[in-house]
Amino acid sequence: MSFERDLVSPEPEGDERAIEAALRPRRLDEFIGQGRVREQLSLVLESALRRNRPPDHVLMSGGPGLGKTTLAMIIASELGAPLRMTSGPALERAGDLAAILSTLTEGEVLFIDEIHRMARPAEEMLYLAMEDFRVDIVVGKGPGATSIPLDIAPFTLVGATTRAGLLPAPLRDRFGFTAHMDFYEVAELERVLRRSAKLLSVELPDEGAYEIARRSRGTPRIANRLLRRVRDFAEVRAEGVITREVAAAALNLYEVDAEGLDRLDRAVLDALLRKFGGGPVGLSTLAVAVGEEPETVEVVAEPFLVRQGLLARTPRGRVATATAWAHLGLTPPPDAVGSAAAPTLFDDA
């Protein structure tokens, strides 16, 4: 059994980055959501501009699709500085990073996506570059190797990570400003959708925006993706107007339910409830039951199900909550997790 994850995957699919580029806000005051981060970041940038110096290095953490790359672009735009973009997996050797750092101009913004996936040699070179704006280039090998210090132009590093816990402490401590990106509320996603609909010349009444927003899993990238699919449905079957009924019909067709769950999510819950009586059940056994790899269930489906309070990870295995039973229209047993009679079992397994 194979499940299509494109619609509700927070990761960009195919040429989606090009489509996203047309919808990205260009300035900080255009960015929707993340109010505390925006306010803090505006102070950091304004202070730097007044001092005529590059701002502190910035680290942004949070799930994919929440706007980390967009904020990196906005930082460069607000500073009036060039932006250089790369990713952690692309920096396999110290030389890869040295080649980038040595060509930076003064004040340039360097954005490293998935910074926790950098190779260790490049990471260690980055420590010195962030603190002293210098790198040491090793020439030769063995006893005859020589280290040549190379000054680099003052720059601002913007790092983005979906797994902040994997960042080594020495690297994390070198960032002067750290921001955590939260999942969006439905009202914030409605604003994102209305802005995107205007840019896409789509007629989107408020009730249509609400219906899409509530199924978007708290993620702007997913909201914009669903909007494009609903737009296609509306143009073919509803004269182009996305009412609440049209949005619901379109997303039901694409198998995204009212809570944002897709086929894989529901298959995991269905197996857990109907085949294993709500659990506890081991991850591998659950994965076999839905015909997927354990990593797919753990990384793709579980985070959202846990966040929605539909599934719990316990020392004995995965357990469905009383909310999960209700979501599938089933009667939960008296001891279901989350019910009044149930013990507390929400410890990570």
C-alpha cells in the first residue's frame, strides 16, 4: 500500500519553490503570523541599521513550511544586503564552506537551511567564521601541513533547522538571536490564504478561506497548496468561486478531512483502533499493518497525530486516545487515553 503525501506534506514538492516565490512577502510588515518573532526581529534589524553594522547571527527553528526561508529573504531585504543561500547537506567538506565564506561581501546575508545536517569539518570552520570573521585554510597534509588564516568580510549568518535538538551546543551558542517558529492558528492561515488568493486572482470568500485554513495543519505551505488544488476544482466545477461548500467538496475529493488528516493518518488510526483495540502497539507492527516503513509512520504521520491529541507515545507503544476513537466514529473503551478513567501514559517511547 502506498500513500500520496503531496497535499499535506510540509516539505516542498517538485517545482513548488518557484510557485512559493511568487507568494512570499518581501517585507517584515507583510509577513503574517509569528507576531513575537517579527517584533523581536524588527528590533534586531533596526538596531543594526542604526549602528551601521551587520546584526547578530540568527537561528530559526521549527517545522517545515512555517516561513523560515521567507524570513531569511526578508532579513536580507530589510538590510538592503545580498543573500547567499545554501543548505547543510551541501556542505560536506570544510572547503565547500570556505569557498562560500571567502567570496562574501561586507554585510551579506548567508542562509544555511537544515544547518543541523552540516558535516563536522564545515561546522568547526563555521565557529571561527561566526565569531572572528576568519577561517583557517589548511594547506598540505601530515607534518608539513600549514594553517593559513584568511580574513573574511563581516556577514550575518541565518541558520534554519527543523531539528534544533541536533545542533551542537557550541554552534547554537554562537547565534545572537534565536527564534522558534510556531504552528499557525486558523485565523492566521485565513489571512495567509486571502493574501495568496489576491495574488493568484482567485475569488475566495471568508467562509471558503476558513474551510481551507482549518484543514491546513497549521502550516502556510500546506494552506497555499490546498488553495491551488481547490482553485482548480472551483474553476472546473463551481464557476471559480471558492465557497465553503466548494472548498469542502474539493478537499473531500482529495481525501483531506475536516481535521487535516489524509489517508495515511486515517490508516494509522484505523489500524490502531480496529486491529489492535487502541493499543499499545509497537511502531514496527503498526507500520506493517498500514504497509509503510516504520520511519514513514514515525516521521510523517505521528507528529501531526500526536499534536492533534489523537495518538500517544507511551513506554509500551503507540496508544490511541479517546479523541481518536471519536474521530473515527467509534465508542472508546472506559480506559482510553484521555478519558476520565484513564491513567496518565503520555511518556515518550
